Amino acid sequence: MNWYFTVLKKYAQFSGRARRKEYWFFVLFNLIIFYALVILATLLGATAAAYIYYLAVAIPYIAVTVRRMHDVNKSGWYSLIPIYNLILTLSPGTVGDNEYGPDPKVEPIYEAQDYEKPYDINA
């Protein structure tokens, strides 16, 4: 579920790269929530709720798809090609940095100056 919220936090960020894990977990939770809302809306007779949710997550879905295309070193416009975009979302990302940003799998290296000094409890 953390990956779902990560995508929502980057609501309309079309730059950068998205790992396969980030993309596919967002798609999975998006489908689960959507179909749960469809079932619930059908039982309650309010079918508009599922479609309102669908419209609300349309921009984050497009953004994460574009970032996924960037991870395989392709332009975001490749997400418009029906079968090829599925192949690209399934393929592993470019290892190392590419023209769209740093590798999202690489953990940042922290140096000593990146950490705060320990809190002195005697002061």
C-alpha cells in the first residue's frame, strides 16, 4: 500500500523514473479499490462513486506511466502505443542513470555530514 501512496504523493510529477514495483503496485491497488467501489456502488445504487474515484486517480496513473517509460529510457509518449507500452512496463529499467534521472533502485549514499549531530542530554 506504501507504493500506492507514493504515487499519489507525486500526483502530477511527470519527470523522473518509476520502478516496476512502484508502477505495478499502484495498478494493483488501483484496480482493487476501483472494483470494490463498483461492487459497493452497485449494492447501494450509487454507481457514480467508482467513476469519481477513477477520474481522481487518472492524473497520477498517467504520471506514473510516463515515469515508468522514463525508467526504460523511452519518452512518455510511448505509453500511447497499445501493446508496446505493456511490454515496456514489464521490462526492467535502465541500470544506472539515464537522460530522465538517476536509477530509482540505487539507494542514496549518506555521508557523515548528512546526519544530524546526536542530541546532548546533559546540556
